[in-house]
Amino acid sequence: LKIINPVPSNAIPSLLSGYDFILGQFILGAFGMSELEAFAASKTVICNAIYNIEYDNNTPHLQATRANEIVSHVDRIVSNPHVFLKTKGESAWDWVYKNHNMKIIAEKVETIYA
């Protein structure tokens, strides 16, 4: 486990490439930029995202709020890396592209402020 201090946005892709999976935030209950950047880098993300009703489809994260849930997910990743590192990572990229590309965000903003 390594806690990473804030880094410039242009350093995030190379930083994420050095890790197999990412532990996101566990307090707020929503995706932050770190989780979205990790999805975009095709990384498996373990975090607490209970405020995800905005999304029509299943979010690609592994849900956890307590330490034992985090450990359970890590055990599953280690015991079956292909499923969790490749397949889950690919689905994370697909999900973030479908839900957070510039066109989708612009349409959402337009709808809200129209």
C-alpha cells in the first residue's frame, strides 16, 4: 500500500501505469477524479461509491466501506488477476468513456442549464 500525495494532472497516467489496481476514497461515497482517472487508465478500482444513481449502468468499481471488504477484494484480485486486472480494467475504460467523455458531459451540462 502506498499513499500518493497530489501530483500534477500530466503525471497521473505514468503514475497509474505503475500499479495493478487502485484503492480510491472510502469516506465520501462518490467517485472523485482519482477514481475516474484510474478507470480511464483501465485500472481496477476498489472504493466506496454509493452515490452513483446518476449512472444508468453498473459502475465498474469494487464496492467497499470497511477494511475486511477491501482485504476481500484484494484477495480476489490476487487469486484471479486475469479477471480483475484485465477484464475489469477493460470494462472500467469502456464505462468511463461512455459516461465521462467530453460529448456526454457537455450534453449533461446542457440539459441541466437549458
